[in-house]
Amino acid sequence: MNIRKAAVAGSFYPPIADALRAMVQGFIDDASVEPAPERVAAIVAPHAGFIYSGATAGFAYKRVVGMNPKRVIVLAGSHRYRVERASVYTPGAFETPLGILSVDEPFATEFAKVAGSDSIEPHFDEHSLEVQLPFLQVALGEVPIVPVLFGGPARPWHAEIGGKLAAMVDDGDLVIASTDLSHFMTEEEANEIDKRTLDAVLARNVPGVIGGLRTKQYAMCGEAAVVAAMGYALKRGVGDSQVGGVTPPAWSLLDYRTSAAVSGDYNRVVGYGAISMERTA
């Protein structure tokens, strides 16, 4: 089996299984939200070192505890390689200190064709997708995954490919979008731009989000993944008030904070948010 080994164990999160599981379980247990596995279609979670963003990620993953999806599609951004469209990892499995997550190869292979995927090389050293996997393992167990990396900036194409993904999944499948928010601003500046960014996503206005990112009104390093998740959720009728004449619940901000909560440095922070995109109850 072609196994993609953990690349950032020991730097972004503990390399020892017991310590890692205890850390992630603690973040999930401490999150002050209730699980809603029957309602969640997609979540947005941060991807920094766990000591900084793990508490916020815990909110997103606690919301899906108890879910039993056939597969989980993990969307993230490539930090080191240029990706024109998408890089879908199709063969084998991903390994973390907590064990192996097998790739749903038939689904991944088909989505790779739809998305125009080329090389899987961008996955080898990328942290933004990998750091979601220990949370996924603790919250849901050894569920099959479909690992997808996008390049930036976000474009309408990313929302369109999210819509195509929506047509391929089974009911109950989960999509995860990996992103941090603003980078290296003061706490006050970060709070301001992050609020604008999160409000724009929660408003479900894809063109507005893309436009605001272009003009730097908003900030997300995983912007393409989030826009793809928005396109996915809207195509599935999640939070779209026009579907069936029913007004579903708004997408929810589960948690927001910055790295200053841990570092104590309020002059150069990174923002983190957790969002849940949910079906009508």
C-alpha cells in the first residue's frame, strides 16, 4: 500500500500516539458546543500548531462526534507547490501517530478526473491537510478519506468544483475545509478583518467572499478550500433559504480566537475560526 507518512508530527502536534490522542480529546471535550452529527454537512477548521489552534479545531470536530459517514472529503490549500486546479491524492493511505486512514480510491480517482487533478506531489510535505487527520481520527475513527489540495487565490471555479463534488457524495458524507484567517497583524487589526471574513462566509455569498479576498477586505490562507466547501454546501441545499421553500438554520460560527490567547503576543497574531454548515434540523 502507498502510505503517505506523517510529515509534521513532532512540530505541529505530538509525535507520540498517547500524548496526541489525549491532547486532541481534551480539545474536543473542552469545546462548549453540542454534537449535531445528523445536521452537519461541512465544517471549517484551522490548521496551525495544535497548541495555538487546537482549541478552536475542537469546536468544529465536537460538532460531528457521532457521525458515521461513508467518507470524509478533506479540502485544504497548498503552501509549497503551485496547484492550478486541484491535487487529489488517490492511492493508498495517510498515516498519523494514531494510525492509518485509507483513501477512498474509487471516489478519489473519479473526483480527480472531475477536478482536473495532476500530480500528488503537493501532498508530501503539506501540513494544512495533515493536521486535520488526528482530529478526524479521534472524533470519527478510521473513516475513509478523500484528500484534496487547492492552489490560490479562490476563484468561481472552486465554488463550481464544490458543486460538482456535492453531486458525487452520499448522504451523510462530511466535507472539511482547512484554513487559518489573518496573519501577523495586531490583535485589534486581526479581530476586525477576521470578523468581516467570517461574517462574509456565514452570509453564504460566494461572489462576495471571492471579491473581498481579492481586495484584501477578508483574509484566509485556505481561501480556495473554504470557497469550495461553500459551493458544496449550497449545492446540497445546506443553509440555502430557496431550497424547498424552507428556511434552514444559518451557518454557525462555533469559535473564534487568535494565537495571542496562547502566545501572549498581541502585536503579531494569527486568527482561527471554526464554522459549521448544517442541514435543516
